Amino acid sequence: MLTKEELPECPVATTVQLIGSKWKLLILRNLLQRPWRFNEMKKTLEGISQKVLTDSLRSMEADGLITRTVYPEVPPRVEYALSDLGQSMRPIIKAMEEWGISYKQQL
């Protein structure tokens, strides 16, 4: 997680830095529904590479937006879920969804 000094001064730039990539937004969208396993998430994100998904999940975990739970099973089962901080992004994603619906209706 970055320190306050490492984050941009502008709050919008801070938000963009944390969730501004296409893939992070789509990962958040999925995780708002329920916890996901890596491979099932990869299947729903058409076009994402394993490396980009891994890097995005690691970055979001480091920023405190998601949690990673490893279950002591063979083979190990890993689930990703939104943290409380990640859950606080719900209104932002919902507003983006509503705007997208409105935009598509105007076309």
C-alpha cells in the first residue's frame, strides 16, 4: 500500500491510480457479485492474460482493495474477495454502470 506522500495530491488522480485500468475495474465489477477463484475470473475477463490478471490482483491486494484467502486443501484453493475498502467502491462502479446504460440508450 502506498503512503500518503506517494499518492497524487489530487483525489481523482488517486482513485484513477488505484482502479484506473480497464482490468481493475472489471475485476472490481466481478468481485462486487461474490468471491471468485483465479481461473473462473480469468474465463470471464475475455482477453486478459494470466500475467496481467496476476499483477492486477496483487496490486489491488497490496492497495487493500481485495483480500486473498488460501484454503488448506489439496490442491490449494484460493479465493479473491473485496475488502471493506473495496466494498466502499460499490457506489462508484454502480454510477459507472448507470452512466453506461444511459449512454447506450442514447445511441
